[in-house]
Amino acid sequence: MQTFEQADGFWSDSYRGHRIATLNHGSGWLVYLDHVLQHNKIFVTADAATTWLRAQVDRSTPHLVR
């Protein structure tokens, strides 16, 4: 997995049509999904925050059964 921590403490991207972002708040990494802060979620690393964000998007995406 790629390391996302940057000098400015902010990272954002799109994932499966959703905007995801992390912000270093000093005490940890905050997470934003579609521009909305996900309350009560603080992560030790940007990688952990990004992994959680992607899992949230994956859980919300319907899986088509053939």
C-alpha cells in the first residue's frame, strides 16, 4: 500500500465515485467521506485512515449478484 502522509498533513482523492480525505489534526488523522467529517474517528496514521475510508465505501457499494 502506498504511504499517504504528506508534509502538509492533508491527502484527498476519489474512490469509486466518492471523495475521501484525511487531515492530520495533531492528535491523529481525521477522515472525511464526501466532504463530511466522520465523527469519533481518529487514526494514528494516514494509511489506517485511508484503509478505513475505502472499506466504508466498499460496504456502501451494492454488490451485483449474477
